[in-house]
Amino acid sequence: MTPTPCIYRIDASYRIVAVGGSWAEFALANGGDNLLPDDVLGRPLWEFVTDDNTRHLYRMLIDRVVHTRVAVSIPFRCDSPDKRRFMQMSIAPHATALCEFTSRMVRVETRPPQVLLADQERPRMGTIRICSWCKSVEVAASRWEEIEEAARQMEFFAAASLPFVTHTICPKCNERITGQLNEPLPPTAPEPDPRPID
């Protein structure tokens, strides 16, 4: 587990203008050789957030931060095939950028490698949706399960092929996060941090 948070900032055009903290270390440790700082700087955030529902939610979060000058903090998962990684993302106003995203590891749970995420050799056919925030899998219309239970119900281990994975937001996470956006603001907002990313 990396104690140093991953940090990035975006400008008013939603382009990534700075990255820091453990960004490069985390990318290299998780197969993101094409996501090193030089690869992402100057690119729109929306190249990395492709689902329309998730984009809409990000825009709502960013708009709230920009207009209120108050940070928001959202729990999410960033799993690997053999680990559940529970994280906390804050979006905060910043003096030299539109806003700053900081993602910190809260805890890690080891698990058996999940074939849907780990098996790169088996052919892929069809698609399956995974929530970007809680990593649950849509096993049927409006029914979402943890990936271990989804693998059991959908018999991934015995299948000749696996589905491609697409990301979205499940109804439970959508309700949780939009509900947070409707919470009352604190009485005063802290000043944005002008320091450069380390």
C-alpha cells in the first residue's frame, strides 16, 4: 500500500495540468505504463472518464467545488485482480487550477485473483458493466453484485470466453453521491492551497 496520495489538477478546460504524489508509482505498479505524467498532461479528463453517467457526476462534483469553494470527499474502490482497494477521493478548489483531485488509500483487502479482471488470455465476447465507484458488477437489469458473487452466478470460471468490461455508476452509488451533493455547506470555506504538487 502506498501511503502517498495520487494527485492531479485540471484547468478550466478540464485538461490535466499537473500530477504528483504517487501518481507515477501507482501507474507503474498497476500496468499503467501509458499513464505516466508525460502521457496524461495536457489531455482532457474526459479521455479517462468515458461513461456518460460518470462524466455527468464528475461535472456535478466539480461544479459544486468551483462554485462553493468547498471541497467534497467521496469514497471509491480502485481494485486490482487480487486486491480490494478502498480509497477516498477529495476534490478541492485550487488557487492556480480549476480544482485538485487527491486520492488516498484507506485500506487494502487481499482476495483470490478474479478471473474477469486477471485473465488476459481467454477470448472476450460481449460486455459487462462494472461500477466505477464500488466495483460491483451488473448481473441482471438493476441487480448489482460484488465481483466474486457475479463470477459465481455468471460462471466466469467455466466459460469459454469472458465479457469485455465497461464502466458506469450503479444506482446505489449514484444515489449516495448525488445525495452528498445536496448536503448543506459548512459555514465557512477554507482557502485553496496554492502550493505546487510534490
